[in-house]
Amino acid sequence: MTGRAGVLARVIAAGAGALGRTARGHPRRSGPRPAEPPVRGPGRSRLGRLRDIDRPHRGSDHERTFRARTYPRSRDRHYVVHLPPGYDARRPLPLVMVLHGCRQCHRDIQRISNFDVLADRRGFAVVYPFVTSYTGWRMENCWGWWLRGEIRPGAGEVQDLWGIVEDIEEEFNIDARRIHVTGLSSGAGMAVAMLVAHPGRIASGAAVAGVPYSETAAAVGLTKRTNGVFKRVPEVSAAMHAAMGAHRRPVPIFIVHSRRDTTVHIRAAHSLRDSWAHCFGVDASKPASVRVGSAHGTVWTLKKYRGAERRTLVETLFTEDGEHGWLGGRPGSFSEPHGPNISEMMWRFFRRHPLERSTHKSVTEAA
């Protein structure tokens, strides 16, 4: 499909569940949020409150603005850094970047992911970037995971996000071997792009209801009856190879998806797993371990896949319940609080997967 009709179809698909459309070039900023979905099921509203108990000392939030740089598509972007209580500038902290989805802002994902509580207890920093503004047609506050100019190193959103990390490193003491990224929906697509664009700096990452690298907007279904159209795994793997170039590194990834997600079909998670395996020599047909559990009535299956060095390179957490949203956090926009606490599971994964050494350079800088 080409021409105006094709562009419109791709824009609609790119919404990842969003209902509105913005005007070309109109800057989107945080404002009144959509009404939160009703809390369903016993104990869901209580779950978020319980996780704030036993938190006598809370960390601090620091609002900042990344200023646009000279490379293409760079823009000013707001972000919030959360530091744990008792931050000591003499002690380097791990950093977790958490990216919001469409029709969200950075404060939404900060609230529903509950990463602040986890950071205060485990002693790491969190950054919540806001897409802030963008050009072209897209749904409200979507990251441009399907746009080549936004996901390739050296330009656009993927480079601005790395610039945010650099700004944080200048202001706070960050452990360069423990920088991680995760996101929800369009934020998950951009988190995947971050892992590909900056493999020498990002230690490991996670994707919640995300898509493979370099996918088109058609990967997101238009309706609940469509499952999306995906590229062939070798094509995605080749795009990853091309973007990484000589700096290719098997970056560990934790993939989270609900089998009942009607916005981003479970096939997206399968393709993400398989393309990662294809690119880095992992046998996706033979998990090293399989674990089945249940959290608040939601059954989940955790599978681990090992790479050539016999360490876990890919982990998948698939749930049998839950719609398109963040699992196991607090109630809010695009949240599924009744599922397993994926933020805690991600942090455990990140702790096990630091960089062996940091190049302190992105792919573009090293080229």
C-alpha cells in the first residue's frame, strides 16, 4: 500500500492501542491524563498500596530537560531522574531507563511500574524520559519505533535517549557497566532499538508488549481481529547486524508479553525472541529451563535460553491473562496490576547481566 492511504494505515497501526491522532508537527506535552480504567477483580486496588508500605525513607525526583543536539531529528526532551534515599555521590549507582507507551507520559509509567519503590529498596537510579514532542503523523506520545530515522544510531530518538544517559552521567555517579533499559509498548520498541544502537553501553534490557527491531507499523493490529504483519526473522536479524556493525554484541534481553494482548499480538514476542536468537546464535527451540507459576490468579511461564557462552541471553515471561499493559505494578493508565511483579523480575535479570566492560562509546561515536 502506497501513497496517502498507505501512510494513514501505518499511522493508525502505530498507535499501539491509542485512540487519538495528533496534528503534524504539533508538540505533545504532559497534561490531563485519560480516565484510568476501572479496577477489576479482588485485591487489585489494594495491591499498589501494599507495595508502598514499609517505605519510611523515600528517594528523590529530579526533573530535567535534554537539549536538542546538532544531529538529525534531535529535539528537546523532558525527563525525571529518581535517586534512592541517601544517595552518595562517591558510590556509583546502576541506572534503569523506563520508557512510556503511547497515550502515556513519563509520569504515567513512573507510577504504574513502581520502579521508584524498587529503586529505593535495592539502591539504583531510574530515569523516565518523555518523548515530549515530535514531527509527522503519529498517535499521542508514541515513540517512533517503526521510523528508520528514529531507531538507527546517530540520529533521532534513539540517539537523544543515549544523550539523556550522558547528561545523567555528568550530573550523578552512574555505574557505566550497569545501564539498562526497558519500556512498554512503543517504549518497548524503542528499548529494543536502544539495545541494538548502543550495544557497547547498554548492559541488558527488557521489552513489555513490544515488537522486534526494524518492524513496520503493520506489526500492530488495527483491530482485535487482526494480529499484525511481521517481517521474516532473518530480515530482522540482518537489520540488527547492519545497525550494530563491527560493535555487534549479544545483549541480554527479557521479553514480557500477555497471550491475550489484542493490541500487540503474542506473535510479536515470538518474533522478537526468534530474531534475537537468530542474530546471536541461540537455539530458541531448546530453553535451558522452564518455570511455571501464578501471581494473583495470573498464570505465567518463564523460559530461559542460553547463548554460546552458556549464560542466559534471552528470557521470556508469557502470561495467560492480562491485556495490553504493565504487569504487576500499580493501577493506572495501561496497567495490569494483577499479574506477576515484572519490575522486580526485570531488576533481578539486570543484576545478573552487567557489561563485562564498558566502551563508554555509542556505536556512532566509535565508528
